[in-house]
Amino acid sequence: MALVEPLDRLHDGCRVMAQEKTLRPEAPATPSLGDKIRYGSPLYNEIAEFYIDEALLLDDNRLLEWVATLTEDLVYTAPMRVTRMNEDPVSDIVRSVQHFDDNFTTISLRARRLTESRNVWAENPRARTRRFVSNVSAHHTAKQDELAVVSYVLLMRNKAESPNYTFVTARRNDVLRLVDGKLKLARRESIIDMSVLGVPHLVTFL
Amino acid sequence: MTGNQHMRNGTTLPDGTKIEDLVRKQTQEVMLRVYDDQDLHDLEMQKVFARSWLLLGHESEIPNPGDFVTRNMGSDPVIVARTTDGAIHVSLNVCTHRGMRVALPAAGNTRMFRCVYHGWTFRLDGQFTGAPVASEQMHGNILEASQLGLKQARVTLYAGFVFASWNIDGPSLDEFLGDMKFYLDTIFARSDRGIEVCGPPQRFIVDANWKIASEQFACDGYHVLSLHQSTRELGLRGRPETLDPRTLAGLYAVEVADNGHSLRCVNAAQYYERAAAPVDDPDPMVQLSILPPVGFTPEMVPQLPKHLSLGQLQLLAKSAPSIGSIFPNSALICIYRPKLGGFLTPMMCIHTFVPLGRGRFEFINWFLAEREAPPEMKAEMVRAGILFMGTTGMVESDDAETWPHIQANAAGAMSRQQTIKYQALAGENKPSDWPGGGAVYAGFSKDDTQWRWWNRWTDFMTDAV
Ligand code: FES
Ligand SMILES: [Fe+2]
């Protein structure tokens, strides 16, 4: 029942997705960094609060509320890592193919699948997750309303009756934007520290 | 390779179980134990993986002389390298001195391989070139330098895919692919410039036996209805009738199989609703210019007759080979992901399921595109692929979550004696106008091609091939 009405909106979503120009440069342009936002300053605290609230939404599977904290021009990616020798000039961070390469529409689609479908067998029963976000460092950027924020995330995940956790760590390169006085996520690049992912899938957002 | 009768019935596990007891031809059942048996796994490494042709990647991953990637052939590590003359060599990544891994990274470019342990060096084609401290002749005086090279696999390229085998005198890759090559050509060998990888593969670990994934791709269309129901709910299955589970749209197709390989040929007409021309136009090029093959631009369509026969063009126009498996452990997906609103997104992937012991495999997922396709189209194909397939795919995450449960069950004292069933056979029923060879099954996706997969596995395990 619940799926009937939202589907129409999804169809519109697909139409939008189809008309979009999807090409993106190899690496998202690094925002030119301005002044550092000092640890413990009011703005820093606001950023830290954003991440605390975000982790709670994600861990509580309130994904549609989380989607409301994303900007509609969201770029959400997770590069791959390819092991190379230290002296190899080629970067071990790969963006030609990634683990996520999503925009607002596709992230919304993923979020709806995880929350509205009973048949999401990858996550029904869903994993219990706990996101630990730390090492937040933030800078102003050339754009007055945008902040460049680096954070570390440790995602612990326990599934079904398994006595073990699987976990993923990543460095997150974010752009947060002030929209009507509130911070929203405009860009996230999660650089996962694994080359061969030790999980059967990573549909969980980082 | 007509394995004699003695050999055929000779493969027996230490507890006296024969392969024929595990794969029961009379009743079309397979003991669940096949997924969790160390002796069987060890035998498989020798009898299947050390003898079959194995897909290791694509030559576009190593375009320049000196480029190499490291991969696995069953349980053995290998180096896939391009030499200065452009040829591709596959060498066992095991130093002939004391067994160290010679190439350490996943990818790189080098003029030669130098083992870090004692410093022996090898050319890109695996030939031994020297041991440090030449004055002391540290490679001894028993073996010639020519005998100290890295062990070489036999290599054949097909459509740029690197296939390798340890069966040096065995059947050619063409013989191995058999009647499937006709169908595979319609996907991989149909354009002037061919296909390429869009980047390195996604890699992840699934705690399941490699056969669980491989047999699914041997055309288990049936599971889509239940396991991938969420994509239907989200409206991602195309025309409205395909969204109604009662129509079973998409589950009726033509499945073809030979030598354990198989492909689902999906009736392209389901996408044609909005096209201006009649679906049944006798000239396949008319339809192909309305809806180009997956990954083709309209401008590329005139290339098709140069590479494909009329029969292959008809197939591509009406019933395009779309999803399937290459025995033993590879799979392919080449489909339009229907988008509502009349748009289609092409996507093309190759998977391999590399065994890491009996209860674990590495899932390797490459995204492919036509080399000649414009960059925007390639990028769109990759993005669509990421959304549905591989590590974060909305479709394949459901599969990867399911397989470990089967694996866990295969360990149970009672469950391992239970059988998995392939008893819903359609029987061969090739349509009279079907242009290709092999065993052909038209209709609902039943168990035939998967049962053939197990028969092929049995043939390898019992030395019948
Ligand atoms: S093991 Fe390679 S040089 Fe000794
Ligand atoms: Fe599946």
C-alpha cells in the first residue's frame, strides 16, 4: 500500500535522472581552502553537532529524514583503492569506477529502498550499525556559504545472529553548505581504507 | 579428450563418496555438501581450476608495455603482464627460488619483476634473467637459466578478455566456448573498436562457496521475482506491465547453453513500446537503429553488419543475449536498465568469483563500455552499473547477502545431506527460426541451463573432459 503513492514520485525521479547530464570530471575539484575553523569555536561546534545528528539518523535508519539534510545538487561518491608500490606515480585512489557514484536522486532511491521496501533482502533483517565520527577538521572555502570538512568514520556493523562485527573505516571529504541558516551536506567523498571490501555489500551509507 | 571409463568413475572422496553420488543425474539433485567440503574443494582446484580456461580480466586494463595486474587462477596467484612487443603473458606469481610472491601490488608498470626476497629477476614474460652475486652462481649449476622462469599459463584473448589455462595441450578457447561464441560475439565482438574496461574492478568478499554464485548466473532468472522484488517496487523494471508481478514480464526469455556456459536472451520487444517502427520488421537493422545494442550510440549501428552475421543481427534485434555465465566462475550482464519516462540506461559488467577456500570467494566486478562510446555515455553506464551491481548495487547486494546463508547451511550435519533441486526442466525446445546453436530453451526461466552447469562441473571433476 505504502508503495503505491510514492512510486509516482519515483517515476518523476527517474525522468529527472534520465535527463541529467551525468558526466563529472575525474576527481571532484577540491574546494580552495580558506581559514581553518578553530576547534571548539561556535561554528566548529555547529559542524560537530551536524555529524552527531547525522550519525544518529543513519544508525536509527531514519534515512528519509537524513535525505532532507542533503542538498539537491549532492555529489556522493566513494572511490576505490588499488594497491600500488610506494614509488608508483599513479595514485592508489581510483575514481573512474567507484563504490558509490551517486546524486540526490539515486541516493533518495537507495534510501527509499532501504526504508520503504519489505523486500530489501540485503537489509531485511537490517544490520545494526554504529557510526563513530571523529577527527573533524574544517575550513572556510572561497564560497561564503560552503565549508570544507574532513572527518574520519568508523562504521561498525553487526548482522543477524553473527557474533562478529564487520567494519569499515574511511576518510570523508565533505562540503557542507549553509542553507537558510542550517548546514546541509552538498558533497561527500568517502575514501575507504580497503582495497578488497571485507563485506558482502556496502549499501549502508558512510 | 575422451576420458576413459576407468577415470570417469574414479573420482572418489576420502569417505568413499563419488562425484556421481553428489550430483545425481537420475533425480537432478545435488547434495548441499558440495558447497562445504574441503576434500572436494581441493580436488576442484586441480580438476576444474587447473584445467579450465579462466577469465582473468581485459587487455584494456594493461594498455602499455610493462603494465601488469595480479589476479588469481583458482587458488594460484598469477601476474598478467604486457610485454614490450605488446603480447600478454600470464605467469605464476611464485618465485622459482624459494616461493616468494614476485609481484606484490594489484597493478603497476615495470621493466622486469624483481623478487624482493633474494633479488632474482624475471622478464615480463616470466623468463629468469639472473640471481644477484653472479660470480657465486646463486641459481646453482643443476638447472639452466631457461628452466628457472616463472611458470607460464596458456593465454588466449577473446574480444580483449584475457583467458588463461594451465591445460597447455587442452582444447582451444574456441572449442571451450563452443556454440556460445556465436552469442558472446553479439555482445563483445560487434563493433570496430571493441570494448574496454571503464576502470579497475570493484572487489569484495562473500562468505560463500564460489559455485553458489556461479550456478546462479547459469541463468537463474527465477530468483529475480522474489529476491529482487524491491527493484520492481521502486518502479525500476521498465514498462508498467513489468511492474505488475502477475505478468511475470521478463521471466519469459530464451536461454541458451553449451559446455556449461549459458545466456539468457531477453526479448527486446519489451522495450519497444514507444518506438515508431513495428517490432516485427524483418530487417534487424531497422530495429537496431531504433534501439541500438547496449552501449552503442545510434552512429555506431552501421558497424554491426561488418562484424555480425544476419542471424546474429536478428538475435540482437529481437532477443539479445543479456545475462549469463562463462564456466566455471565468470558471469556477464549486458542490459538496458529501463527507466520510466521512456529512457533506458545501458550497463555492461563482467564478474568473476574467485575461490578463497571452500567457504569464501572474492567477487570481482568490471564495468565495461564500447571503446568508441562518448565519455558521457561511458560515465552514465558506470553510474548505472554502480547503482545496481557490485559492492553497493541495489540488485546484487541482495544476492551477496543470500549466498552466505546457503553456505552456512551446507555445514550442518543434516543439512549437508539435503539436496538442492534442478527438477523443473523445460527440455530443449528451440524455436524453428532460432539463428544460433547450443541447447535452446524458450519460455519461463527453468532449471535446464543450471542443471547443465552441474553436469559440466561433473565432467571436469570426473576427468570426462
Ligand atoms: S624467493 Fe625469490 S629470490 Fe629468493
Ligand atoms: Fe540476482
